[in-house]
Amino acid sequence: MDKVRLPRNFKVYIPLIILFALLTLLMPRTGKFNYDYKKGSPWMYETLIAQFDFPVLKTEAELQDEREAVGSGVIPYYRYSEDVRNECLRSAEAVSLGKFDTLRTQIQEILSSIYSRGIISDLDDGPGDMFSVIYIQRDKRASKYPVSEIYKVSEARAELASGLRRTGIKCDVDSLCRYSGLYGMIVPNLVFDQQTTDLVHDEAVDYISPTSGIVNAGQLIVSHGEIVTAEIEQLLDSYKAEYENSIGYSGPMFMLWGGNSLMALIMVVILFFTIYYTSPRLFTEFNRYCYLLVVFSLAAVTTFLVEKTGHDNIYLVPFPLIALYLVAFFKTKVVYPVYVVSILPLLVFAHNGVELYVMYLLAGIVAIFSYGYFNKGWQQFLTAFFVFITLLITFITFHLVDGMRDFSGYRSVLYMGLGSLFSVAGYPLIYLFERIFMLVSNSRLVELSDTNNRLLRDLAHKAPGTFQHCLQVMNMADAAARAIDANVQLVRCGALYHDIGKTVNPLCFIENEPPGTNYHEGLTPLESAREIIKHVPDGLALADKAGLPDVVKDFILTHHGTTCTAYFYNKYLEAGGDPDKADEFYYKGKKPSTKEQSIVMLCDTIEAASRSLKDFSQQSVSDFVDRIFSVKQKDGQFEEADISLKELHILKNVIKDFLQQVHHARVVYPRRQFRKR
């Protein structure tokens, strides 16, 4: 094979230009505070002097204390109900007092005086213990009143009895009030106004200043080697916030854009050469190439958007899912380096980029490895578990360097767990990507390889000999593909469908003929050749009707390549046929272009030809396989294939071993002698 050069088709570079523009737009517009620090650790950088005035932010604990203090100081609001007062006075006027009816006027005056101050429920814990005053709203105006002047229901009843005693009445006042129902008439006319109180509370909290002071330009923040105390940490946090939010970049804007453009260009170039050195054929497979760039873009855009919502939220993003999206369509030798490059945006956009990059690099590698073994049903959750454990161990490792001082990463750990589950939950999007980019995932190939599929069931029913041949080719091709790191699942699927066209006319092929019959008897060699060759276009027609993906149909088209139907061609020549008019004896297919297609072509030919082999000794099998390989190579069938001579040599040895294992000599069991009892 010729050495792959840099692609010259400008079409290849258009998606890269779009990706470059996208990354440039996503780049931060402000400077980044390039210092890492932890409370209790020494300041490892040069002495830091404030370059500008900045406010000192209060800590979350300080703000919470102030909120609680302000909230506890908010005076409660009560609504005054005039209707309750009037209803009580009307009830007092109608109450039956018997011989004490002369007290009615005094009772109404006492009740009116009590209600004018206000009555609250005995069950109301409200103002009594915590406040000395409350606000009472009357006629849309709120006035402040001392709590000492407000009655509870029990106090109002006592005040009524006391007022009646002052009139000099000669009776048991308490019994009179109770049995006449006067006590029952006294109900609260002050109702706690929760809505207004909460509104005032919220306004008071909103007025809390988030800052506790100011640091002037030129003032020392921290010296080299100084231990970062809680106070210094707060100064650094405040300086960082002001630096990144407003001051961050004060140079010319063209320099900022220039730096961002160079950073974006570096990432695009790294991705380009990663593809070039791992799988240059991707440049000729535009849909797969675009899919890979879209996956990279998703990682960058997601990192940018989520990081803006909060630093901890980045742990919710299932970056290992990117690795699984790559595994579904690419070989491992492509997946690992591309994944390493795909999470580079973490270093640029994320707050603690280095830590996150290492965490998700390891988690992605674990996901790739684990998914190779645990990818069915509930086993997928084992992959999520392993990803979470990897993230957790790496996260704790970074914090152990800090001695776990002031550890507050519990929410981050929770988000890691959720993100790990999202790695499994998001995998079905693969089927959407298949449709959008016209790709075929390994999961789809597994489904197509199920022998319960209609096409394969028809093949097994109508052409059982061909079906058994396909199974043998599949097993042989599986062993060969594993030996040279080809796509095993694609090879298995292609081997099962390569002869699907024989379903249309199964008796035309010797493996399906009943004993004593010969389909080709009475046909000329040319007619027989046409019938044999026809199974390729018939197979393509069946594949189109069944909606098989192109990558599978290619096996139908290439498994005979452009070879000749040698048996009938020789008969044609023996009958005096013209060698110059032999085109109709050749298949009108395509030569294999991939390792996988080459493997199926070889295994198909060898499996079929081995049926006529009488001697399966090691030397005989070796000569047989060597002869077929030599014929295919001399015929130029591998000229367009992405396969090396070294790989062909490996295939040759693997197939020899496979044939000998399948056709090994068996022990001849002696006939059992039975004794009569």
C-alpha cells in the first residue's frame, strides 16, 4: 500500500474550519486567575499585590449568619379585623343577662376598649417572647404597637371580668361571664400576616451587603511561602472573582482574540493529526469523519455551557459517554487517542481543568475497557459503577494532597454518581447518531447477526447448505479478524450475509442440491456461469429490500471481487469457446477495500474449496491454503485493500490452523460386544 498523504480534497478541511470558528467563539473573553491555592497550604507563587481596588466578599457562612440575624429581627405584621370587633359587640348586646341586664352598657364599653387594642390567639407564639412591638395594619396603614398592650384571648377574658368587678356588682362575675356566653364571644381580631412579614423579611435580606470591606490597589494580599489562612483565602477568592468577572483582561482586544484563536487552532490541529496518524482512511469516509468532529464539538460546548452554571455542575456531565460513542463506531486504536484529545476543552474552560482532565481521562479508559465485557442489559450499570469508583478515587487522591482540609466535596461526589449513571442512560442516543450520520454501530451489527432475522431464517430454510457454509465462513473469519485486529463484529455480520443472494435460486448451487440431481445438466457453461454470478445482484436486491446498511452490502459485492467462475470457464474452453469473449464468466463486483472484506473473500473461497479436499494432513492443508492465497494475490484482488503482506501472512497461518482443527482425524471407536444375559 502507498503511504497515505495529507488529504488534498478541500471538503475535508471545511468541518475543521467550522470547528475552529466554534472553539474560538467559546474561548473565555476574560483572563483566567492562574493560581491554585488551598487553606492551610503555603502560597507557592510570588508575593501577590493587588493590581486594582476590589471588594472583600463575605463567606457563605457569614452571609448565612447575617440572613438569620436580619430575619430574626423582622417585626411581624398583623391584620386588624373590625368585623370581628363589631360582631362581638352585637353579640354582647343580644346576650341574656337576666337581673344583671343593667350591666349591658358597661360590658360593651369594656369589650370595645379591649378590641381597640387588639386580641391575638392564645395559640399564637408570635410576638410575646421575641418582640417588644408588632405592626398592626388598619385601613391599609401599618402602625407599631407595644406587645404589652396587646391582649391574648385569656387575658381579654380576665380584663372583662376585672372591669365588671370594678362596677361593684354583687355576684360571681366569672360564673356570670361563663354561663352567659360572654367569654365565648371574645375571639382574636388580630391575624398574623405571613405574606407581608415574609415580604419584609426578603427585602431586608436583599439589602445585606455581599462585601465586608475593600482592598486598595498596591495592598499586600499574600506573601511567598505564607500559609493561606481563612482570611487570606477569602481575600484571594475576592480578588479572583473581581479579576475574572470584570478586570480579567485589560490588554488590546486583538491580542485576546489572537490568543484564543491560537488556542483553538492548536486543539484542531492536534485532533487533525490524531486522525491522520491513527486512521487516515477516515478522511475518505466523510460521514464517519464528521461524526468524530461532532463528538469533539459536543464535549467542548457542553463543558463551556455547564461550567457557566457552577463549578460543581461539571461533574454531572458524562464525559466517559464520549468514549462509548467513539467505541460504537471506531476501532480501539482510534478511540483512545481521539478521546484523549476530545476532553482537552476541560483544560481550557473548566475551573480546575487539570484535575478534571486526569479524572475523566482515567474514567474514559475504564469505561472503554469495561464496556467491552459488560455491555448487555443490567451489566451496563457495572460499567457506570466502575466509572464512578475511578472518578471517586482520583477525586480523593487530589484532595489527599491537601490533607482533606476543609473538605466540602460531598455534592461533587453526588454529582459524579449521577454523571456515571448518565453514561449508561445516554448510550441509546447512538441509534439517533446512526440515522443522522448513516453509520453502523457495533450494537446494530450484533442485532443483524442474530440468526432469527428474517433474511437469515429464509436462507437457513431455503438454502440450508449455503447457511451452513456461511456459519463456517463466519467462524473462520472471526478467528482471522481477531489475529490482525480487524473489526470482528463487522466480519461476522458480513460473513453471514455474503451469500444471501443464493436464497433466490438455491438449487443452482451444489451445496443445496438433493442427492441425484444436477441443476446445471442441460445448461451451457455460459448459462450456468450467468446463474452462478447472478447470486451477487440478487443478494444486493434482497439487502436493499431488507434495509441492510451499505457496510454489510459491501461484503455481498466484494466476496468474489472480479474473479472468474473457473469451473464453467474451463468447460467453456474445453468446448471450444473463444477466450477473448470470456467477460461473462467474470463477477461484476468490486475488489475488497478493507481488511474485513479481504478476510471474508479468503474464508469464503477456502471454506468452499476445502469441501473437495481429500487429505487434511498438515502439509496438504498448508499447500492448499498457500495456493488459494497465491491465486488471489496474482489476480490482484487485494490491490485496493487496506491490508499488508504481514497481515496476509498472519491470516494464512490462522486459517491453516483453523482448517486442521475443524477437519482433525477422529478416533475410530470399536464396535461394542454385548453379552447375552
